[in-house]
Amino acid sequence: MIQKHVFVVYAGPHEAGRVFHALIHAKQVHGRGDHAELYFAAEGTHWPAMLAKSDHPMNSLFSEMLESGVISGACAACANAFGTADEAKEAVGLVQGPEASFGQIDIIGMNDDGYHVWLF
């Protein structure tokens, strides 16, 4: 039975370890054939632009997850709040959550829909 997982990166710009673990676990889930989605939210919206740089140590992993469709985007509300909207939009695109969560990524709704929710 295919399982559904969502990984949300909240990690700030100086928390590379948390970002690495989110990416590697998403890769693991995707690689075994389960459904995986990865989002960047809050301070985590700083990461897409950093990871998109070809000289970043996690660029190849980031690019692989982006090309596979696992990376689903960055929270638009968060990116606007943290001043990262233009860069995040260019790197991964922006997603808008429902009104009930004030536009935030709807982790409660995802949980209700049977996703395992992982926060990094």
C-alpha cells in the first residue's frame, strides 16, 4: 500500500542539517515508491534560493528532488512575510494554503487526508 508523506522545512538559514534531513528522507520515501511532497515554509523559504545555487553542497540533492516533482513549492504567505517571495518563486514556485490556515501550508488538512506530516 502506497503511503503519503509531506515534509515541511521550517529551518532557518543556519540550520543546514535539518534541511538535509528533510531532503534525504523525502528522497528515501520517493525512492521506495511512496508519495512524497516537500514544502518550504516560514524561515525555510530562505532555502530554495540558496539550494538552487550550483555551488551549494546540497544543490544536486535539491535539483534531483525538484526534477522528480517531490518539491512542491514554498509557502506564499511565509515567503512574503520573510521577504523571500521573489527568490522562492523563481526557485520552486509559491503555493497558497487555504483561508482557514491564513494562507499557510495546510498541514492539518494534509494530516486529515492521510499524510504523514514531517516538520524540519
